[in-house]
Amino acid sequence: MFPIDEIVFIKLGLTALLGLVIGIERELKRKPVGLKTSLVISIFSCLLTIVSIESAYSFPNDDEVNITMDPLRLAAQIVSGIGFLGAGVILHRGNDTISGLTTAAIIWGAAGVGIAVGAGFFVEAILGVILLIISVEVLPLLLMWIGPMRLKEKEMYIKITVHHANYVGPVVKKLEHDGIKVDKMRLKDMKNDLHMIELNTSVHQRRLETDIYTYVSNLPGVAGVEIESR
């Protein structure tokens, strides 16, 4: 029977716990990479690191042949290989916006936590996860209160359909007058003398999408409204 190394169970258990924390944070935000994915990434990153280290030092020595092996050769491949998973969650939307960068970075971080625990850096891995949660959850809320105005705003995509071209200018001016900053605008002609206005805007974090939808829908000349918060 093979001897049981307790430190391996400790490493895998701690990695599972830290991966669980990261996964719960993603699950609470309804992100595509959630609990199961974070656990799989962190646990098997830890396992491959353990295998890499143990195999390097357990290789049989020969007096005539001097064999040297890198104890972290597999861990080095994890860092580059995890990029394929990260690329899969980065989305380029039709309105020229990119989403999923934070989730991709957290995937990379979950792998880093597994490697750190597998290499024996327990305290560093725990501190890394604590700082990760603070950076993703606490710091943005703090900056909303004491940070510059730009950090207190959120991006919002608004698509408006108006009955006539004469309504385009007044509708956009009305939005800007009401505190909806227009960062980018795209105009398009449609059938039946309808015109579409696509706006990338910035609004205050406290403004609700439903309130803005109702407000825009009641503007003169507006035939339809579509709003997407980012």
C-alpha cells in the first residue's frame, strides 16, 4: 500500500476552499465562470503543481548520469494554457463593447492560487484571495463614495427609434440635459421614415434602468426604446 502524505490532502483541501470563495463571488454575479469551473481550475492547477514538484525530486538518481529537472515545469504550462479558457469568456458585443475581462482575469487568478498552494505558499495564496475579493467587491463600492465622478458612473447602451429625423437632435439634447452623458452616437435610417439612434452613455450608478426606460419612452417622437446596462 502506498504511503499517504497528509500535506497533499491539506494542499488540495485548502485549494478547494479558496477556489470555492472565488466561485461563489462569480456565482453571486451570475457570471459564466462560476463555482464548478473555479473549483476545477484551482484544484487541478494545485494537483499538477504537486505532481510536477514531486516527480522532479523522486526521479531515480544515477551515479553516472546527472539528471536535473525543473520542479515547476508543469506549473509553467498551466499559466499559458489557462489563457484558452480566459479567451472563451471574453465577448465582443454587437455594440462595440467588450465584456468578460474581469472573469477571464479571475480564471487566471484561480489557477495562480492553485499553483501557489501546490508549491507550498499557503499564506500567500490566502492573502491573494482576500485581496482579490476586496479588489472586486469592496474597493469599487468605496470608490463610488470617495472617488472621482467618473468612477461613480456606469455605462449604458440605449437604442432609440424615433418617428422622424427632426426628433433626433431634440431627443439627444434632452438626454444630455437630464444627466445622461453621450460618449458615442450612431444614427441609422429605417423603413417607414423611422430613424434609429444608438448611444453609448454614462449615467450615475444609482439611476435605475427602468426609470431611464420610462423617461425615454415618454419623450416626444420616440417610437421604441431598448436599454442594456453593462
